[in-house]
Amino acid sequence: MNINRILILGSTYLTELVVQRLLNTRYELVGHVPSRRTTVSGNIPLPEVDIDSDCDIILSVQYDMLVKNPKKCYNFHTGLLPEYGGLDILRHTLEEKAHEQGATFHKMNEKYDSGPIISKITYPVFENDTIKSLYKRQCSIVPDFVVSCLSLLENMKEEDIDNCNTEEPRLLDRVYQKTPIVLEVEEKNIMERLS
């Protein structure tokens, strides 16, 4: 698969980190489509564009809407699929006393967090972890994971991608509350924008 031009879906802090990492590669980022609402907003240094913009692939990083025509769409889900689909993955990870969590790169289909799984990366979860510590750990590995997944994708044929493991995910619900990490990052973002 040939990848040159990438359209980004999402507007979180993690999306910002991924975009910053991709700007230091050979890929051309054509723009981004922002999420409707985010818990941890980011500053995406790309123009806002339409989802139908000319690109080789569409890359979703914490995008909060279902894509109607996901033919060339790929998602970086911030949990291990199929066990942790849906929302508020870090909160569910702590509540379930999981020992590891991670990120999943998969081809998107018409359902949330579903489609052929291309790659996963894991990180440990410790007893004293908080949502904030897990989010920091996640932010430290996902940008480089994105670059390695794009390289992997370029070395695969479309039919190989479609033959990757696909299982229906367990979709977790979001609890609409501002967690300490959200409040701290929002405060940090506001203070940085004011200075």
C-alpha cells in the first residue's frame, strides 16, 4: 500500500502529539477534521478540512464520530481491542484492576472500534496508577506506535489487511465527568494559550 497523503480525524491532546510526530516524517498531512467534543483538547497545527479531502488514507486518533464511508480509514484506539472498545478506557482499566493496557491499530468499518486488527502495543498497569499516570504513559508510546503502524501498513497488501483478525469489541460506556487528568490538562492548555 502506498501512503503519502494523510487526513487526520480528531482534536485531542493525543491527536496533537501524533500530528507533531508525523510532521517529522515524510508523510504529507493534508489537514484534520475535529472531533465534536473532547475531554482533553489539543492544538492541531493543521487546517480544518472536509472528510472528503484528497488523501491516501484517513487516520483517526481519538475521533468521536462514526465515519460513514470508512473504506480507507484506520483508527488508533486507545485500548486493547476487542476487550476494551468504546469510551473511558483508562477508567475502566483501573476499575477492572487490569495488569496491562495498550493501543490498537485497526482498519475501520461501519461499527465503532471494529474492523481488522493490524497491530497492538501494550504497557503495564500498576496498583498505584491513576487515570493521569496511564494517560501520560499512553501519550509517551502512541506517537511512535503510529509511525511504526504506518510503515507496517505500507508493507501489506489490501487483501492481507482484510484478512487480519476481526472480533466484535466489548463497547464500554463513558462516564461524563471531568476527571483530574482532564481538569489538569485543560488548565495547562488554557495557561499555555494565555502566555
